[in-house]
Amino acid sequence: MKTRLLSLLMVFALTTSLIAGCSGEKQATPATPAPKIELNVSAAVSLKDALEEIKKNYEAKNPNTTLVYNLGASGALQKQIEQGAPTDIFMSAAPKQMDDLDAKNLVNKPTRKNLVENKLVIIVPKASTLAISTYEDLTKDEVQKLSIGETGSVPAGQYAQEVLKKLGIWDKIKDKAVLAKDVRTVLTYVETGNVEAGIVYKTDALSSEKVKIVATAPEGSHQPIVYPVAVLSGTKQQKAAEDFLAYLSAPECRVVFEKYGFTMSK
């Protein structure tokens, strides 16, 4: 009898001990998933091909971040930002548009930097037999229509006008100039043969198999074609925006930009 009672007491004590031990264990806390981040990037349309590849690479490394691009003429993007369009990062095809935003305190000044550079070229349809090898050749009667970007809002158009004025031929060709809303539209006009020639960035020309480059703007005929980039002061994703900006200067991005004809700014 005593032996059985002792056995029951030992079982009771062991069970109580196990229950106490289990209740004392810390319950595993499920890890909090990283928040999803959406970065709105307004960028010059001439960066389109390079940025699409960069987006793919960046999102693969940062699965919680989604890059949303708004591509267009830098002047049009500037106006959208001034009117309150949600934008975390701005990438312009010329300093002027960034300077204008900076003057209105819409740019986070310490984040601004020059990212890449480009060249200005004349293109003609691939099958064209026109004898064009210099910008002066655009004055020939055979060139009835020449497309350039809008000179008031499209940096490529502003650079083109600057070159033509510097060479003293703007007044001779302005009446046959077909102005386009952005540089990619100029490319389309030439691809489809709607104009005999167009002035675009070298990178745009290299993106198409339907056109060929026949001349490059002479050194010193226009301001350097520099693409500044910056985080905007209104961003709600400061850390994520700065991280992406830093990535744009990484070696793997350099490879992408150079693949599409850009050179990195020094």
C-alpha cells in the first residue's frame, strides 16, 4: 500500500514538473514581414531601356521594393512634380529642370549628383541614301523635314537648337523642323520615314535597328549632356530612395548604362 502511494506521488510530482516546465517556455514569435515599399521614379524617357533592366536587377535583390517609373520629357516631368505628382526620385536629361525644382526647394540638395552623360547625333532611316555627314548638311533641299524635340520643354530639342544656332544654320532649317513631345517620338518619326532626319541622343539611336547615325554634334557646340538625379524633398521613403540612388552608381549599373551607350559622370 505504502509502495503504491509513493509511486503515485512520484508520478504526480513528475507531471507537475513537466507542466511547469512547458508553461515556462517562451512562445516563438513569428517574424514581422518587412514592409512593402513603392518608389515613384520620374525619369527622362531616353533612360527607358537602361532603367528597365536596372529595375529587374534591383527588384530581384530587393523583393520588398517596387520601382514605378514615370517616363517622359524632362520639362513635362518637372511640371508634374511642381503640381504635386507623387515622386520620390527625379532623373532629368539636363540640369535646367533639376535647377528649377531646386530653386523651389523641391529637391533634397545633399542627394543630388550627376549620374550619366550622352551625345547628340543625327539619324536617318536605315535605307536612306541622303548624303548627310555633318550638321550643315541638314540645310540641303533633300532634307525637307527634320525632327527635333520641343525646344521649350525637351532637353534633346534644346541641345539640338543650341548646336544649330552655334553652327549658324538654325534660321535656315527652322521652317522644316518637326517638333516632337519627347526624344523617343523623334526616333519614331525617323523610323517610319515621316521625316528625312532627326536629332536624338546617341543612346536612342543605338536602341533602334531601323535607323543609322550619320553625324555627331561637334565638341563644344552644346552644353555637356548631363543627367542629374536626386531624391525629392517631398518623399516619404527617404531611406529607400537614397538606397536606390546609391545603387545607380554601383558597378553593375555602370555596365548596364554603358551597354546602352551612356558614359558615367565623373
